[in-house]
Amino acid sequence: MSTLRTARAVAHSNIALCKYWGKRASDPPSLNLPATGSLSLTLDALWTETEVAPAAQDRFELDGAVHADDAARKVFAQLDRLWRAAGHGGARPAAAVRSVNHLPTAAGLASSASGFAALTLAGMAAMGGAMERGPLSALARQGSGSAARSLWGGFVRLDRGVRPDGEDCVARPLFPANHWDVRLLVVQTTSGKKAIGSTAGMERSRTTSPYYAAWVDGSDADLDRAQQALAARDLATLGAVVEHSCFKMHACMLASQPPFSYWNGTTLEVVRALWAAREAGLAGYATIDAGPHVKVLCEAATAPALAKRLGELPGVVAVQTCAPGPDASHEVLS
Ligand code: PMV
């Protein structure tokens, strides 16, 4: 089949409990191989829906607005990659990509994980290629590292692998969503424009931060400890690893030259209030990505009290409570 069908996919966003930060050497660099493995929780309340359909010319619509920018270029580069991976030769047929992000509006929350996972599933289904999740995860990774993890629900691990072709750098599900009824509170703080994109931030950390080597060296041990704690549903042990992974990553950024940070003042206030709440018996553990929001891992029973407490802090815009989310899914429409 050298034409496109119409296919639609839904993929849920994920938050890394053990972080990916930094890329290892790869040839070509577009393989996008991580220097550290990562372990994530897929979220029920945040997702992207994407449709890929035949069209007279390439067109990318996101949340109702047509884009002809860098975001659009990345989307079509991903479709080109999928076309080759599906075994087709020649030029890829033009496609209309329509994507809707079901993420809190204007929150500045990364949508690249759910976005590239949904695009990869819908695109491959539209092209009639193989829908095996492992290889699709490797393809999603080339759009965005975190997207490799969003093909599955529940708890997902992505090892960094050692092969230069990246074929051993594929995510896999560890435990399904119903393994453990935890919550992840997304504590949104006011955000401006991101100081530095994640790829540039990773490169600056790798090339200038004296802490980078230590960060990479410790990552496999963090992953294994986190996986064991997850298997035992041991929140205190898992939470300690989650915070250690997060703060090592952010320390690495602060020690870069020139230094940078994605935090604002409220980010730190939320972390301090969370630590105080923990002292007082309300256990939650923080993680922060390439943005100013704080994500808090806690038991379901603790979530309402913790969400209320953190939501009352000055500078906190909203708190959204997420539970473990489902696998990504797709359907071929015509
Ligand atoms: O996948 P990217 O390029 O958006 O990078 C993700 C980096 C972090 O969100 C900070 C960590 C992670 O593992 O998701």
C-alpha cells in the first residue's frame, strides 16, 4: 500500500519518576539516544488525540490552529521516518495531521510525550505498517525521548541501551495501571516562556556541568532501586529515589556554564511545603521536569489533603490529581 488511510490514536502523557537527561552519542544524531534510562508513570487525566489522513498537501493542525513552524517540521520529519520504517520507498504521500491536547490549558506542561506517541501510532496505522509496540517505541523516541514511554499505561521503563543503532533502547511496561493506586499531583505554578529547550539544556549540561558524569553514573542504580520499590509498593523507598533523581538532574543544570534553571520562586516554595507536610505525616515526593511545575507522587488516600495544602500556596495556579493511565490505542477509520 503506497497511499495513506485515515487513522486515529490516543496516547496519555507520562511523568518520569527516574529522569532522562542527556543524550549519548549516536549516528545519526536523529536516533536520539538517551544517556540515562528512565522510569515513568503514565497519567490518566492528560492525553493527546491525533488523526493522520490523506491530503493534497502536508498540513498540521494543533488544538484548532494550523502550524507551519518548527513543531510542524518535526511532525512531518516523524511521518517521513515512519514511512521508511513501514517499508515504503519513494516519496511519502502528503498528510493532514490533526492533534488535540487534552492537557490543562496554558499550563506549559510538556505535550511532546503524548503527542509523538499518538502521532507514531496513528501515522504507522495510516501507512499500513507493523503495529508491534517495541519498534514503535524506538520510532516514537526519535520524535521525543519521553514519547517512547507513552505507548504503555501504568509504570514503564526505558533502558538507555548500548547499541549505536539504538535497537536496544526501547521502552517496556513494568506494571499495569492497576498495580498500585498512587496519585500524581500536578502542581502548576505561573509560567513564562521556557528559558531553554530540553535538547539544548541537555547538551549544555553534558558539555559544561562537572556533575554530569556523576548524574549519568548513578542513573542505572536509581532505576533498579525504583523498580524494586515499585514492585513492593514501597512509597517511602520509591519516593526517596524519585527525589534523588530529580534533584541530581536539576543540580546538574545549576552547575552548567552558563547556569540555568527551569524553576521559579514558587517551584521552591512548593517543594519546601511538601517537605514540611511530609514531616507532619502527609507523605508526598516531588519531581520536576524542564519547566516550573512540581509533580507530587503520593498514595490515593493522601492526595486530597496534600492537593488542598499545596493549592493554597501563593503562586500556585492549579493542582490537578492524576491516577495511573491506560495504554495508548489506535483505530483505522477508512
Ligand atoms: O523527551 P524530551 O525531549 O521532552 O525530554 C524529557 C526530559 C524530562 O522531561 C526532563 C525528563 C523525562 O525523562 O521525561
